[in-house]
Amino acid sequence: MQLLGDELIGSARLAVFELVKNAYDADANKVSICLDLESSQDPTITVTDDGEGMTLDTLQSVWLVLGDNHRQEQRRADKRTPKHGRLPLGEKGLGRFAVHKLGNNITLVTRARNTDEYIVEIDWNELITRPYLDEAPVTIIVRRPEVFLGEKTGTQIQIRELRTTDWSRGEVRRLHNQITSICSPFEEPSGFEAILHVPSREEWTTDLPDVSEILDRAIWKFSFFLNKGKFDWTYEFRQVPGFKLDSRIVQKSGDQLKLPSKSGDDRMEKKVVANEADFEGIGSVKGEFNVYDRDREVRRRLPNIRLLGDYLDEAGGVRVYRDGIRVYNYGERGDDWLGLDLRRVNIPTRRISNNIILGAIHLSLKESTGLIEKTNREGFVENEACQELRRIVLGTLAALEEERQFDKERIRKLTDKPDDPITAKIEKPIQEMRRELERQGVREKFENYLVQIENNYKSMQETLLSAGMSGLNLAVVFHEIERGVRALHRVIAEGTDMESAARQARDLMHLLDGFATLLRRDSKQHHSAKKLVNAARQFNMLRFRYHRIKLVCPLLQDSADGFESRFAFSLVLGALNNLIDNALYWLRVRWPNMSAKNEPPERKLYINVSHDFDAGPAIIVADNGVGFQGDDPEHLVRPFFTRKPEGMGLGLYYAILAMELNGGQLAFPEPGEVEIPDEFDGAVVTLIFKKEVK
């Protein structure tokens, strides 16, 4: 038993947290924790609640029985407490081990309605000498009420001979934050309060900030409700002291929740939006995110910023609550359960990290049956429901990040701060590809390609850096290289068409060669639009089949080449592939369910040439997806702007860069400006090429 107490409960603070949860299950209004450190030789912890208390039968048949599941049975039967209508948080009958974690000498006093007071004393120094439990009796003393007088009921547990004696100022402050965080600051359970007292050490906690005050200082607020896949949300940007910026509020009802991919690459993800099935075992999800800006130019305009920074460093993150009571240890320092800090490393200008967010996820205890708390009380068991919850929360966070981009840009313009550079990683994807080739026994066939890709990449990196190329344009280059490497890895992993994989490896080498035009403008040649479009079709053929995309391309059915122009083939092919990438993603958003193989595809992509522009001939890419959702083209092409949960926001910027380097342009025609079939009512983008002078 003593070993179980030590192993199941990770820390003394977590043990106290468990006792507070027990008070909640006992239908208490208030629980008081007294950490008495006045006697350094004999400190004590006393936990007192005003709950329903325990009868003699409950003491004997429940509290003193290891692993009793009566709380679990109550939850399954939807049996709620009489006063507050609570479902019990406990389910394994192991929470009482918390008292054994804290100390060797335990005195429990309890009283239920219309009963005497019962006292249980457990001395581990005595019990541990007995080899078997049946040789270690525990005496229950019955007496007239002395602690819970009159009509009062409840339970008091006093623990002496503490096993953790190092209750420093910092540890007490952390205990205070942990106890006060048991109830959600946004959705507190009715009639429950937890208070910590530290006699003669009150000054240790009096200067801790009030949570409501911290929340009021958030610059961004995002609240949401998810029910059966429907996504209602409200975004608010608040005015920043010292900046002449208007506040902004955006609300949406019945929106689609875009989910991050399971693999980290959404190109082959069959489902990109949430539906009712994704919430099975989770139930409805409510939440609120409060986001702060720790940029130096913003910080120096805010009052008492050090206090805010210290609080965010200690308590920042996203916590999880069920019926308003916290599920430990989500949101604790060092527990990055959503991987926020890693996401921010990849895209620092857009992503939100743990030290700038205070968030809460609210679940229903009755509905979230698929989420099972671990025996050691540190989060949920890593099952399918837990993994799906993580994707759902990251999807909602991405919706906040989408809107936040606009206001970050407004702040950036006032502070005159340039975009942070990003360097996409390529070494890891190449290593993954080598392992996949080894697994399929074809590494030798591709090794020369990989070596040349690596060498060209390193050479290009050194050349671009030595040429003083901006970090942003360098990020675009690396973005395209990584994109090509991952596409090649995907084809190899499929293992169905090695000739196609070899062709894509050659195309990637040509892409690296083509980037030289960013420094050298003399490698352009005449190419036909038909050759370019056919190369893009071949590059994406497997994806068209995989996602059931109907490609309508009159150009490839005619005998004519459409037009010819002088351009760097690989660079413009990259631009066209980026447009196709975007179309394939947003087609899956509008049409989340693939049509059956014997039915006509609902997802449709249109590629053709056009001579409707004065600037020159063009290639049109149109689809029947969701369109641009009201976004201005100026925002669409801005670096790092994206509405994909895992997008980098560099695809369209690359397309503009590639076209301009070749004397052309990227355009977003309005309906009616170009001739396309009516069924393609989604996004329309054109690559306009430089007009040939005859």
C-alpha cells in the first residue's frame, strides 16, 4: 500500500490536489487546506471539507477498501450528488492513496448527516512492521461530534510526519496556484471553493496576481463551442495601450473545424474537416483562449509587465477541465501536451506557444466516456479519443491563429518590425526517405538522386546566404525544396510506381537547378503551356486518384500547345503545383466525404489556358471548393498568411516570386473576367506569362 501511494501519486502537490478532488466528490461547498509550517520539526497538512461526510458503512466498505469502484458505478448510473448534482470525478478507488503519499501519521475525522463522528488513525510506522494487511487492523473510533458540531457534516484529514518536508516559498506558491486552478476561471462549478492557508507564512502568497486581472490583460480572446462537428466561435482583438489600432471582433456560427493531419502532411490526408464521428467518446467541447504579445515593442507599453511575464512562464498553457474541475497535469509547466512550442519553432511569426497563452478546454464528464484518466492521475490514457481531442484543440487554435494574423500584421506595421525569417528543414525528410527506400529494398536505385539533391541543397543554401538574400525569400526556397522531398517520399512510401518516383526525383533535382534563376536570369528557355500543365498533372496524378479528384483540362485533350513563352520551367512548375496543392486542400474542406468509386466525383479541378488578359497568355486553375472566403488577394499572397492548420503561408508568395522572376504575374480574376464552366464556383487563380513580342 505504501509503495502504491508513492508510485501512483507523482508529487506531494498532486497528492493534495487529489484530496481536494475527493472533497468535490463529497458534494462540498468549500475545502480548506492548512499547511502548518510553524514547527519545522513537525509540520502538518490538514484538509477539511463541508461535504456529506462518511457513514460507518462507507468507511468500512469503501474508504478502507482498496480499488473500490463505487464512484465509477455512480457515474455509469448517472447518480448525482443531492446538493449540487455532481457526477463523481473518481472512478478507480485509488485517490485515498494520496494521504499515504503525504505522511506516515494520518487522522481522519468524518461525520455524515444524523450520525456520530468517526475517527480513523493510521500509523504507517506501526503498520509497516506487519507483513500482511490482515495482520494490520485499523480501529474506527465512535464519539459525539467535536469537530463537526450541530448540523455540520464533512471530513477532516490531518497528516503528520510529512514525507515531503521541503516546503519552500516557491513550492508553496506552486501549491497555491495548483489548488486555486482546480476550478476553471471561465466555468466554475457551482458552489465549490478551494483555499490554502499557510499560518505565519501568509506573505508567501499574498503578492500572487489575481487570475481575473491577468485574463483582463490579454490582447486576443477566442471562445468557441463544438457540438457534433459544428463550430461556433468568437474572436476579439483588444486595443493595445500606446497603439492607434481599433479593436476587432469576428463571430461565426456553424463553421467547419479544419483538423491538422495525423501524419504532419495534409496532402495525403483523406479527411481535413471534423464531423460528428470525431467527437465520439469526447462529446461537446467548449473553450477559451487568452493570448498575449511578448514582443519587446508591445511589452514596453504595458504596465507591470514583469508580473505578467512571470505568471505566463509559470502558468501558461492550455488546461483541460471536466464539469469545471481540472484534469491534471495538462497545462502544467513542462507538459506541452499540444506540442505548441515545437509548432512555434517552425513558424514563429504565426504560431502560439505556451508562454503567451492561458487557455481552458471544457468537457462534460457524462459525455467524455472515451477519455479515461491514467491511474497516476497525470492526464488521459493515450487512446484514440485522447489523440482526437488533441487534434480538435489544435484545430480550434489554428482558427484563432488565422484571425490573429491580421492584427499581428497591423501591430508589425506600427512597430516597423520585419517578418522573422524561417528556414524549413530538409535533412529529416531525406533521412525518412532513405529509411523507406531501405525498407522497400530500392535504396541503391535512388541513392545517387538523394546525394545530388543534398549536395545541390547545401550549395544553393551557401550561395543564397553569401549573396545576401533576404531571410524571407530564403524561406520560400527551402519551403519548395522540402515540399518536393516530402512529395517524393510519399510516392516511395506508396510503393506502387517506382518509375514515377524516379521521375519525381529528377524533377526535384531540376527544381534545385531552377532556383539558380533567383540569382542568375539567363537560364530561361521557350516552353509550351501544354508541356507545363502535363508535367503538373503527372506530378499530382496519384493524389488526384487518391482523393477522387476529377481533373478537367481541355488543353491536354486538344492538339494545340495553347501558347509558348520563355520561362524557367522548374520554377513555374513549382508555382503551378502550389496552386494545385491549395485547390486539393480546399476541395476536401467543401466536400469532406469522398464519393464512391461508382459515382461521379464531387471534387473537381479545372486547368486550361486563357487569352483574356492584356498582359499576356495565362494558365487558369479553378475548382469547386470553398473559394477564398472573403479574403482580399492582398492578404492571400502575404508571406505566412494561411488558413490551413499546418500551412506555412508561403505557397502563393512563392508563386508570385516565381512568376515575377520570369516577367509574369499571379492574378485573382473576379467572376466573369475569364471564361470557365459554371460548375467551378470556388477559387480561381491565374498564372499570367509575359507576352511574346513578334
